[in-house]
Amino acid sequence: MTAADVLFTLIGLVCAGSAVLAVTSRHLVHAALWLTVALGSLAGCYLVLGAELVALAQLLVYVGAVVVLVLFALMVTRGPMTRSRELSSGVLQRATAAVVALATATLLSAALIVAFADTPARTGGTGTVELAHDLFSTWVWPFELLSLLLLVALITAFATYRLPGRSGEGDR
């Protein structure tokens, strides 16, 4: 095992652990912060693999935009920031969810192993220049439309936000 393998394994364990904590956390803000750690450590995995452009895109798009959007949505909707009894699930429901998640992961893993068992692994992947060319020529319009959609969602959130203590005429 090389040092890159050990580093990738350690960062991967941090990513998996923080992803589990993001899903199992009972506080929404804590879940969003654990999601930030998971997505940031995934960018670290990309760096270890030598995909600098993908790691940068991971940081900019997911950590920098999506997590901020989630936190902004939590603040705008005034979601529960602490534990809430009405949002808690029972032990049976959590156990059932864990079994279904494990069964889905097993089924997906088995399907991927069967589908790609005979496919040789590529060691000299696409370079950053080729990936950037494809990203900014072929896929530029879907990214622009997605950014426009996020901008419309942000403007809509601002437009529907009411300050505490102020009520409109329709609230009476």
C-alpha cells in the first residue's frame, strides 16, 4: 500500500462517517454541517485521485452553493433548529429504514459488479483540459439553466420571506 492509498482510505473513512452522521443527526443544522464535512472530504478524495478540476467543482458547487442554499432555506422557513418530538421516528421505523437502505445498497452493488465485471479499469483517465473542454462546450447550457433555476429559487425565497412582527393584509 502506498501513501496515496492510506490517505485515500483515511479521507474516505472521514467522508463515510460524516455522511452517516449527516443522515442520522436529529438537529437540522448539525446535519447540514456534517454534510459540509462529507462533501469537503469527497473533494479531498478527488484530489488524492488526481482530479483537481473535479475537486474544485465539488468545493465550489456543492460545498459553496448547495450547503449554503440548504442553510439559507432552513433559516428562511424557520425550520426546527432543535430536537422536535413530532419529527422523531420510532425505533421500528429507523430499523426498517436501515434494512431497506442496506438491501438497496446490496442490490445496487451486485448489479454494478455484474454489469462492469468484465470491463477493464482505465488508468490514464481524461485529463483536465479535455474535461474542461467538454464541460464548457457540450454541457454549458445545462449548467447555465441550473444556475438560473437556483437564482429564481433564491429570488422567490426573498420575495416570500416575511419579517417577524409584520403581517400582510392577507394574514388577518
